[in-house]
Amino acid sequence: MDTARVVVTGIGMMTPVGIGRDASWVAMLEGRNGIDQITLVEAADLPSTIAGEVTGFEPTDWLNRKDARRMDRFVQLAIAATDEALEQSGLDVRAEADEIGCMIGSGIGGIGTLEDQFHVFFDKGARSVSPFLVPMFISDMAAGQVSIRTGARGPNVNTVSACASGADAIGTAYEVLRRGDAKAMITGGTDAGVTRMSVAAFAASRALSTGQNDNPEHASRPFDLDRDGFILAEGAGTLILETLEHAQERGATIIAELVGYGASADAFHVTQPSENGEGAARAMNAALKKAGINASDVGYINAHATSTPLNDKFETMSLRTVFGEAAGAIPISATKSMIGHTLGAGGAIEAGVTILSIRDQRIHGTRNLVTPDPECDLDYVSEGARDVPIEYAISNSMGFGGHNSSLVFKRFAE
């Protein structure tokens, strides 16, 4: 029936600027940099030697050693973010296991494990390949392992829409709750793509920055005239979504309300956004329509803002299409300016950031925006964190293949 209201009761995140939600949020408000030289793999011979790593992340802080060895890093990050979100929410999953589902997106799954096992295959032969290869690299295993760990037995789906995967997981979970197929959903996105092959492949596609290896602190520069591509990163973000009725019945603290989700396809190109950003504009308009609000009601936008020449230009154009002359009055910031591009995790982390912005009525700035691009002429909050009155906020995500997703969050009121 699509009538249930959907609220957020928990947020978890693992990012290149912090282990956990609070550490990450404080770092973002302070405008800290999370980009540095790659340490997870040997990178000296790669086109790009810098990335956003979740520095200090130890899987055994959340998992026993045996289980950790049988999970790719993208799953480990998802479990850590989920544990944090569930702790904040106070949701007892096992008490209502059949009514609680799990939807976690991942753009590239366990690519690190797959790379490692390719070496084993070619060096030692087929019989030496790990029996855990398949359950470690398939991208649905974040949702699978989280459900196994928590006991959630409701709808369980992995969304794969490149860099919109996390946002689409949240949007899909929202729709599940609205139509009454679950009472609560564990949802978000995760990726651990800082590998040799990933760096080489994204560089070959000309999407990755390769000219800032000696300047990691200033390499990710969305909307800046001198931007030259995105900075690869890893991370995870998890939200606990519930129907309003369920959250209120158990006395949960409600952080914000999710009121709209829109998605569209460019149907244009495998890596480039559609001209004029019309696909992204359609996703935003669909989300606003679902939310039942006007563009003028939006007080903050968390942009996809990858730091690539085309994305930032066309996203700016899409914002002008949707918001018209009022676009210049809406504060817009780019989380990727600090943490880089976490691929399928990006939409989930940025959704969490958007919710925290509503909670605190404060937004982070866009780092490294020194020389504004004349074609990116909106208010990108280049001066740093800012106090902003926010009733409604949008989080945008876009992905290779022409995927566009927008989420609309609202300050909660009874």
C-alpha cells in the first residue's frame, strides 16, 4: 500500500577519516583529509599511488580470527558499520527475525580476494584455489554475512548499481518498509576496492586521478577547475530503517525520516553521465515527488561530486535544472573531497552524513575547492563547516552504466 512512514534509528560508518560514525563526522566537520599513499597493496608502479584507506581498521576488533580470514575486507567493513548502527538503534534483531531484512549494496564485491586467488590459480594451479573464493568475492555476501551474524530473516538483497549501489540499497529497503514487507531493515553499502587491479582499471578508464601522486592532501577536489579525476577509496555505511510505528512501539530514538527515493537511467554511455545531467535531474525530481515536497523546500544537498571533470559539471547542470534560479541559494557539499570515492559505499556513507547534518543542523564543507570552475558556480561551501537550518535534504549518487539515485531525508517531527 506504500503508506508506512520510514525513519532512521541507527547509523554506522567506516571511512578514511574515522573508525566509526562519531569519529568520521567530527573529522568531516573539521575538514580533515583522508587521502594518502596506498599501504594496502604495493602501488609504486601503479598510475595512481594514493587512495582513501580506513586506516587502523582491525577486523578482529569485530570478528574472531577464523571468521575474519573467511571474509573479504568489504564484508568485514560492512559488519563493523552494521554493529555500530545496531548498537545506536537498540534494535533486537533476533526477537523479530522474520520481520527484519537486510539490503547492502556493493559495486565490486570481493575484488581483493579475487585478485589474490587469480595469482594462486596461475602460479599453483586449479587445485590450490581456496574453497572460500566464491563466498568471499560475490557481492551479495555483505548482506548474506550480516544476516547470518544478526539473525535477520526478512528480505535479503544485494544491490549492484556501481557507485549508486549503497543509495539504491537504502532506497529499495525504504520501499520494502513502505509496502509492509518488513518492520525494519539493515541497509547500506560497502566496498574495499583499493587493489592493484582496481587502480589499474580505473586509471585505464580515465576516471581516476593520476596527476596528484605527490599531493594526496589536495588530490580530491570536486568542482575545482584543476580537478583531474576521482581518488579511489574504501569504506562502509549502514543505516537502520524502521517503520515509524515499529520504532515508536519499542521507544527508539528517531534520528531523521526518509521520505523520498528516486532512481533513473541515463541510457547514454557506460562511464560518462548523460549530457546536461538530465538523468540525475530525473532521479531528483522523482525523489521530490515521492516525498511530496517542492524543490524550494530543500535546505541542503550532499552531492555525488566525484572530482571528475564531467561528473561535477553535469551534476551542477542537473541541480540547476531541478532547482532553477534557487539552486545558487542551497548549500551543497562534497564528502568525497575528504574521503575519496568509496564506490558502492559512497551513497550509504553520504546518506549517513546527510542525516547527521539534519540532526545537528550543521554541514561539512567541500575541501580543496581553491579555484572554482566557472561551470560549477553554485554554493559548494568551500569555506568549511557551516550552520544551516535544514528541514529537508537530498543525497545524490550516480554510477557507471548510467545509474542515478536520490534520497530525500527530513527532520523528524511527530
